[in-house]
Amino acid sequence: MTTKTQQTTGPAAQQQGSHHFILTLQKPHGGGFISATFANTFTPRPGDTRADLYEVLRKEITQAHPELSDANVMFFSLEPNGL
């Protein structure tokens, strides 16, 4: 089994966003699977929904990592980034 763990980078990595996300993707690869977990903060635009953010995050991640383009979502969490 091959496992990769990545953390997205970009503007949200430089300053904390209003929400924290974790997204784990997995896809068959060779005789096993390739899986990757991405975590970072994100600030949605006014009016964005949880579904909108899921689509945006998945699209950005799979564009940066095309080997995961048709991967299954194993875990997705989006929560406010406050304590």
C-alpha cells in the first residue's frame, strides 16, 4: 500500500482562515491504493455553502495532484476554525 500525506499551501497557509478542513482521498494504484490527506484553513466567500467549499477544495487538490482525479473521498471535515 502506498500512502502519501500532503498539506495544501497558498494564501490560507500564510494566515489562518475562518474554517479548518481535512480531506482524505484514496484510489486504487497498482496492487494497492494511493491515499492522501490534505488539511489547511480556508475562508469562504460570502454566501458559500459547505457543498460549495467541498467542490472547490476537491477541484483545487485534484488539479494540483492529478493522480487523485477520480479518487474516492474517505473523509471530509469542515469546521469553524475557532476554539
